[in-house]
Amino acid sequence: MSTHASTHETQGDRLLFPGDARLRDAVLAWIEALARERRMSSNTVEAYGRDLRQFLHHLASRQGTPTIPMLIGLKVRDIRGFMAARRADEVSGRSLMRMLAGLRSFARFLEREGFGTVSALGGVRSPKVPRRLPRPLPVSAAVALTDTAIRAGEEREPWVLARDAAVLALLYGAGLRISEALGLSRRDAPLPGVDQVTVLGKGGKQRMVPILPVVAQAVADYVAACPMPLPPEGPLFLGARGGPLSPRIIQYTVARARGALGLPESATPHALRHSFATHLLARQGELRAIQELLGHASLSTTQLYTQVDAARLMSAYAAAHPRAGH
């Protein structure tokens, strides 16, 4: 990207945030820090920026042009007034929680940079949000979704069916996120004889994931059937035109298979990851080990997946997973 283009984008970004030049400079520095230092996903950075922008617009409509001293001097009622306005716009409690998290992140940045403390944020409680429990699939349904046989009647090329089956096998058989499966390169393909794979998860964190023989075989079947070259550094999973496979294609594949199996709309690609955790736990998998397999930062997130709150004794991974015997 040219320096000119970069400067033009920065000036455009500055105009999006109400406030004086000093505040806008601080906002842009914070957003850059989130992306570079905290290694947050682009979606999270964008959401935090959008939330702060809405807050500053709210502030501008009531107190005039926002400044850093204005933020430092905020009262608890100012924050609550903003949250009440967002609730009136039917913003969910979960979105309000994220909004507060974003505002607190910016406040911490201001404090680190020596501008002072936004003490009002300390007096505002996060809204209580009912924790949504994902719906795991029955073992039989999860296994069926990862089987090419249910799509044999579709007018699609055999290599495409093999590709989709391999991706879904990685979601259910290894508990990968769809982005992690599609992010694998050909060089890192988990083929027969390979019992683990390194994936890049959220926040750029790497983790090792065990691979069952049945999953490795599904990947091998796809690699053998793929009619296009798969260079070592290129993506493992290709779309019909040879580019990287889009997550939408897998979502569409599961939607079609869902209809064939008579499964509810909750049977999504991500539901296979939920099912991985739940089915492992049902077979005496240890909660903390499953946490590591899923790449969760906190144990509470894993508990949300598996709907339990007690660790159990870990039995061998290959023996525990429902697909291990296939």
C-alpha cells in the first residue's frame, strides 16, 4: 500500500470519530494497538471501534465535541444514560457487554498513555446475560454429517463431496473451528500416519490437535481426488475455481445435508465443534484436556460448550471419541 493511500485512509478514519484532534489521534492509536499488540481478530477490533464511535456520538449530542478531559470527567450516570439509550434501540445485553468491554479497553489505553483514569466506568456493572448453550448433535447425526454417503445423490463432482467430508471430519473429529480447518496449508495436511496437526486459532495462538485415523483418511481421500494442483504452501482446501475454499460453501453443504437427515437448523458446521466437546466429555474426557483441544482461553468457555461444570478423568483420546472405532 502506498504512503499516500495509507494517509488518505487515516484521514478518513479520523472523520468517523467525533471529538477533537487529540482524542481522534488517541482512538486511532488504540485501534492500532488492539490489532497489533493484543492480536485481536479484525471483527473484534471493528466492533470495539464501532461501539466507541457510537458512544462518542451519544456524548457529542449531549455535551458537545468530545475531548479526552471530557471522558476523564464522565459521571456514572453518563455511561448508564448511553446504555439506556442503546437498550431503547433494542440492543441485546450481550452486545452491551461487548460495548462496555470496548469502552473499558479504550479507558485502559488512555490511562497507560498517561491521560488519566475514566473512573466512571468502574461504577457501571455489566448487564447480566443468560449464557446461550450450544446444541450438540446426537452422535449418529454428527457421524452422518461427516459421511459422503448422504450426499452421494447430489449432482456434484466426487472430489467436491470428498473435500466437504474432509472439512466436516476435521470439525467433528478434531474439534476445529471452520476458519482453522480452512486455514490449513497443503504442507500441513493431516494424512494417514500423521497423528496431530498444528492449527492457528483465535488471537494468532497455535495449538496441537490430535488427529484420528478416520479423519486423516477423509483428508487423504480428498487430496487423492482433487483435480487441481495443491502446492505445499497453498491452501489445503480449494473451491471449484481453484481459490481458497469459502466458509459459506461448507455452511451451504451442511444446510443441504441437514435437510436430507431431517435435522434442525441448529445443526450447523459450528455445532459439529460443540458436539466434539460434548461427546468426548460423555465418554469420560477431562474438561481441561478438552479445553486445550478446543483452544479455549478459559475453562468457563469449555463448560459452556459441554454443559457441565466438573472435570472427569481423561481416558485415551482415540478411545474416547465416537468416531475412533470407524
